Amino acid sequence: MAQLTIKELSEKVLEELQRLNYSYNSICSLRAAFRRIQTFAEEKGEQYFTEGLGRRYLLERYDCGVDYYSEACPRNAKAAMRQVRLLGDYQLHGIVMLLSMKNPQKTQSGNYAI
């Protein structure tokens, strides 16, 4: 898979979220967040998303350090961390990890459909 620019990567993630039936408001919110990440990258002279860029974005914009498992981050950084992870996961694996399902649908076999 060829490396995608941040804009292209963002569009792919948003398409996948639409396919997964994310709400219109969630998609609009993420679109705005991805634009903020893209603007940050342009300020840094970056065209492509990297984990390092995501870490710098969280540190500079949200004062959230690299090791957010062992140190407390500002509460407003939680959504930003999810946004950075969405881009990183899709770039690495080509998938979007679901947060949770509000109304899971059971199949005839009794399993939940994703």
C-alpha cells in the first residue's frame, strides 16, 4: 500500500467510519479534528502522518506526553488521542478500531454483528 498524505488518509478513515454507520455529528467532529492535525503537520513541514508526528501533536497542542499510560494527561486530550490513534491504526492496519457499539445487532446464530 502506497503511503497516503494526511488528507488522503483522513478521507479513507472518514469513508470507513461512514461504512461503519458512525453518526453524522461524529464524522463532522473527526473531519474537523483531522484538519487540525493536517494544519499542524503543514506547520511542521510534514506531508505524511507518522506516530512521531502524532506524539508531537499531542504534546504541543494538548500537553500530553509520550507515555500517556503512566502519566496523567489533560482531560481534553482523550479525544485527540483517539483521533491520532484512528489515523495511525488505519495507516498501519487498514482498519478502524470500534470504540463501542451503542446498539449491537445480534445475528441468527446469537453472535453480535460488527
